Amino acid sequence: MLRNFALALAVLCIVASGPAQAQSPATARADKIARVEDGLMTLVAIKGVPRKKFTMQSRMAYYHVPSVSIAYFSASGVRWARAYGAKVNALFQAGSLSKPVSAVGIMHLVQNGQLKLDQNVNDTLQTWKVPQNAFTAKRPVTLRELLSHTAGTTVHGFDGYQRGKPVPTLAQVLDGAKPANSPPIRVNLQPATRFRYSGGGFVIADQLVLDTVHEPFAKFMHDTVLAPFGMTDSTYKQPLPQALWTRAAVGVDRDGKPYPGKWHIYPEQTAAGLWTTATDLAKFAIRVNAALMGQDSSVISADTARQMLTPVKAGYGLGFSLEGSGRTASFGHNGSNAGFNAFLVMHRGGDGIAIMTDSDVGMPLITEIVNSVAAAYGWTEYPPIEKTLYPLSPKNYARFTGTYKGPGEMLHVIVRNGSLYMIGHTRHLLQLCPESPTRFFLLTQPIDIQFNAGPSGTIRSFSILQFNNAEAKKIK
């Protein structure tokens, strides 16, 4: 009887207590943020071995990244924003993430009939013309091709200019004339035949805008895109106005050392000139998505947004990188300036992430953050690169150790705590994991190292397979 009473009392207590209370939105959000902050994972995973998770702070220290800014968002707005080593409203250079934002402003002009997407750009250019040659004689360059990197134009990207040093005009950049530090922007491939990334093509688009609106590009973009989209912490002004210097992140090199002058100046505004925040990039993606869904035509219409987010070649639309299909379809871009790396992605109609860093080695860290976000929010399109570990005995590691002279730097291969590592000038310990008796892979980047032996079996060099078998010769 007593046993039955105790059982009944226990059941009564369970019923009286009711179901477990659901987390409040604030608690759920805090839990997700904690998972992101404590769940960073390398890009490469070893098959059959649980992936190791790292904290945000530990990986920032590992990569020598002083500060990171993150904004997670959905179609309805920014869900949360956090900064590490900086304030949430700190300004970062967006690098090539300037391109999709610029492209929205340019497509606004197309939509209004001020520019033609499929017309010879030389018909509109006034102060400078695309030099004619055998390639342009067969097919002239169009704005559609400039925005989709299919115009056959040269110059992949730009290094920027140290503050206090001479900065070229746009015309000097276009012609590679001093003090420009980049070569002339020319056409050396048949337009519209294939994708080849060209920041130079966007500089031509910059000149096209100037010859159309007859006002500074920074003012045009502020009035046309930044202000209407609520991007109140963004500017294309180059150099950065002095009033904003105290909010600007300081770009650092691969050694973690600040660039002279703290950041570079980019006269190539359409291609690399945007200063912004992760939150403002999130606002940008949200408004582009709203346009696509027919919910916001303040800057571009649904039809214009569809054109921009339709692949032209190689998964690139008009200013945007495009990935996936169906539920995993996304748009975005990444960016890299001297001392800065950034990333933006949004699932169409869904959620997304904007990440900004102030370091030349920010991209490996960004990759690990994206992996953490994907795990926290159930994204499936960022699976790890799985590698199978070869059972090579650590006793064999000694034959690979030594100093190697590679392209541009000295590399050291050492054994520490029973594992093989490579060290470059950044002093990062890059673990080399065996995939065969002489081939190794990195966990932090998709890079494979092949050690090469001479006739006697002695290691003489190694090759980096992802860089056209670039060779580093063993010197001691």
C-alpha cells in the first residue's frame, strides 16, 4: 500500500509540474550565440574522428586577428550582433564586398533608363574609353559583362595606397599610370566567353557611373543605396573622413602587425572602397532579399533583383556570388583588402551571416566561424572536407623535418609532441596530417603537401598541390 501511495504521489507531482517550460526568445538567442562562440571548427575534418571545437577568443589569438564583428540575421531583420576586440559599430573595410553594394546602385541607374545593360560601354563613357583591340572588335564590352566578370578585362584586385603617400586618380588607375600600383585595365579575352574575376572591370563601371550622374561616387551611393537601405554606418568616401578615424578598425598583416598608416586608401571605390559594419551588411542583404520577394522596390525592383541574382557564368550574377539551389540557394560575396577580410551570405528568404575582420589572415577564421554558425542553425551546405588519416608511425616523421625555401618565405617542418608541424613566418603551428607515406594535409585550409624524395629516399623538397605544385626546396 505504501509503495503504491509513493508511486501515485510521484505521478501526481509530475502531472502538477506540467510540461517543461519553453525557452524565452532571449534565452534561446543567448544559447545560439554561445554555441557559435564556442563551436568554431576547422574546414578539414578527419574521417571517423570527432571534430574539435574551439572558442572565438582562442582562434582569434591563433590567427593574430585583433577584432571580429558578426551579425546574424533573417529576412525580418538583424537577430543579433556581436563584436570581439572592437565595438559593434566599429568600421571595417569591406574589400570586394563593395562590389555587390556598388552593383545595386548601378542597377538602379539601369532600371531608371540612365544606363544600358547590354550596350557598348564606350557609347556612354566620356572622359575615358575602353581601348579597342582585336577582342573588342569582335564584341564590345557591356555593363552586364563588367558586373559579371565576363568582360575579359584585366587586373584581379588592388593593393590600395598607404596613407600619406600619393594616391592616383581613377583615370590613372584605369591606365596604370603613376602613382597607380596596378597595371592598365585592358581587355585581353573575348568578352562574354568565360568568367574571369576582374576588379578592373568594376573600375570601368565606376567611370561609367561618374560619366552618367556627374557627382562623386560616394555621394551617389549614399543617396541611392546606403541611406535608403538604412546603412547609416557605411561610406564609400576615400580617404575615410577624419571624423570616423576613431571608429575604424586597424588592419594588420599576417604577422599581426598593423599596416603603416593603420589602413590603406582605395580610389577604386566600386571594387574595394566601402567602409561598413557587419550590421549594415546584414541590412543590405535583407533589403536585396526583400526586393527579390517583391516586398521592397525603394531602390531596385523584383525584376532587377532577379536579374542580379541569376547566374551569368560560373555561379556569379551581377555583382553577387551565387550558391546552391532550392532551399539552400544563397547570395553573397567575400572581400579582402590589405589588413581586412569580410564575408556575407544570405539564404533566399531565409537567414544569413555577415562577418568582418581586421587581418590578412581573417578568412581562415571566418571559415571556422561559418562552420560554427552552420552547426548552430542547421545549415547543411557547409560540410567539412573529409580526409582519411593514413597510419604513418610518428617514428617516420623525422625524415620530413628541416628548413625549406619556398616562394617568398622560409618554411620549417618540425616534430612536436608526437605530431608533425609546418611553421611559416607567421609562426602558426600548422599540423601536417598524413594521407599517404609522403602526402600530408592541413586541417585549417584545403591544402595538400607532397614531399618529394631523391633516389636515395632522402626528402629533397615538397610541393603544394593546390598552387600549381609550387615547390619548396629543403636547404637544411
